[in-house]
Amino acid sequence: MSVTATSGTRISHAKLRRLEDAGLVARDTGHPVHAGQPVAPADAGRAALFAARRAPTTQTPKVPACPGTSPSTPAQRR
């Protein structure tokens, strides 16, 4: 037994149970299993999806100066 997501991805029953147990998805038990039960993300699932889709903030790391060197300045050409 499996569930098919709107994207076409098949989710096994075991994985569906793990997602349910984690509180990430909820099944509409008003429909019988053999007729197809709608599955939707729970609030925690929506929050997890939103967090995964946010663009990570990137900061350029500051490179520490080597000990005993002066601050970097453009080299002068002679």
C-alpha cells in the first residue's frame, strides 16, 4: 500500500506511518482507505517544509590575518 503525492512521488505505507507518528502529515479518515484517503501536511509539516525552502543566508567568512603581518593593503609597484 502506498500514497501518491500530487508531484507523482509514491510514498510507502511505512513512510506514511512515520510521517504521521512525527506529526508531519494527517490523513482524512472520513474517506475509506480503499477509496483513497487524502493526506495533507500538518502544521508541523508545513513549518518543516517552509524552513527547508527558505534560502540559506550566506556570509563571507572573515579570514584571520597571519600573525606578525600588517593589515592587507594594495601592493605598490615600482
